[in-house]
Amino acid sequence: MSKKYLPAILILLTAGVVLAAVLLLQGHTIAILQPKGQIAQHQFDLMVITALLSLIVVVPVFAMTAYIAWNYREGNTKAKYQPNWDHSQLAESIWWFIPLALISILAAITWVSSHRLDPYKPLASTNNPLTIQVVALQWKWLFIYPQQDIASVNYVQLPVDTPVTFEITADAPMNSFWIPQLGGQVYAMAGMQTKLHLMASEAGNYRGSSANISGEGFAGMKFTAHASSQEDFDQWVQTAKQSPKQLGKGEYTALAKPSKDNKVATYAAADENLYHTIMMKYMAPNYGASAETNLQNAQGTQHVHSH
């Protein structure tokens, strides 16, 4: 095969790879590239800006590689031969100044965005914020709504354009809470609480998952985040309150046992101290027993006084 056809063949192969990638990805959702929330949109913009700035270095490097390989190939007798050329102030200036300027710009962007996208930073909105307590279990997600006195498993619903404060802990190995189309991931750790502030900008169902390997059931540790209107959210809360299930101490103990059962469930009521008890049992192992003993002592004292 003649070497003059080599460039055309390389171009065709590249086009074929690009076409195959497009066909394979067609109809598939790449969550981080389709933001549906304020934080996710800022993160998407940051990724695009970073990628475009990186191309300032990447494109010339690959272009020069192709040019040098082609121009100085063995068969090109017209290439200029300069065996004693070893320094150029212009070339040195280019490949030092451009990367230095690029790194400086990226450093400034990183500094600003790190503070702007701090997961602990509340989001500004005219709507009242909603608090949802998240507990990572083996291998399922528990969501407690302290303001609404309900709970759900592997399903979380939130109103559109409403700031949501996720208070996150774990009653299992360390995990990571992630809704890619709404924002970045935050770790869930036993005996600790982390926070994540998100706000959905569009109604829809968004995939939530674990972003940290936590055992054999990790692959199925998924949940649905449903963003809806405030009216639909209020209706869902009322429907949940009609559930025959209540999340008391005994019910939670059964729920917390390791299982791969990822069915969605709702609870009409949840123990108001449940989240705090889950977190404190790793910080103070006797916390639950002490609280129960104090309650019994108080009830006993009240019984004595009543007589």
C-alpha cells in the first residue's frame, strides 16, 4: 500500500471511532453532562471551562506530534537537517509561558469555585429550605423528613426550586451519597454528619447511587430522586402519612440489617430522635441505652410522685 494513502486511512479510522462512539452513546443519559440543578449546572460549566482551557495545550501538542512524525519521516528527503540546533528563546518562551499562564488561570478558577460550590454552603432562594436526613445502610438508603415526620427507603422526593439540606450519616461501612444531575457526591460516615445543599431546577426523576464501594450489595445501592412541584410534593407527603408502617426502634433495627432488597418503602411516622441516635451510637455506644434508662427512671419517679 502506498504511503500517500496513509493520512486518508488515519482520518477514516478516526472518523469511524467517533461515529461508533456517537452511535453507542445515542439514547443513553450521561448524568453529569445533563445538569438539572443549580449546583450541577455550576459544576458542568466548570468542567467545560477547564476542558477548553486544557485544549490550548493538548491540541498543539498532538498537532506538533503529527507534524514532526510526518515531516521528519525517513522517506522525506526535503526535511531540513539541523544537527547542531539545540536552543530557541522563542520556543522556550512558548512552552514555559503558556502552561504557566494556564495553570495560573486554573488555580484562580479552582479557588473561586471551591468556595462557591462548598457543599456546606446554604443556597439562596425565596422558598423555605427543606431538611432531609440521609442514612446509608447495607445496601439501601433511608431518608427521614424531620419537618414532615415521614421517612422513605430508596426514594426521595423534593420540590423544584427549593433548597434542600441533606444531613448525611451512615449505619454501615463508609459510603458516598450522589445524585449526579443535581450535584456532586458527599461521603456518609458512621458516627459523623456531613452536609450537602442541592436544589433541582427542573421536574423529573434523577438517578441516585452510592459512589463508594461498600460490599457485595454495592452495585444495587441505588435510589430515585424525584423533583416535583410543591403541590405534588405536599400530596406525596400526605400519601406517605397514610402508610401503615411507622419507623420506630424495632422497625429500624430490622431495616438496618444487611440485605439486597432495594424495594421502595414509605413510613407514616419516624422516631424524632432516630437520626441522632443512629449517629450517636458510634460516638457514645451507651447513648441509646442511657437515654432509655433515663426515660424509665423519669417515668418511675413520676409514678411514685403520682401516689
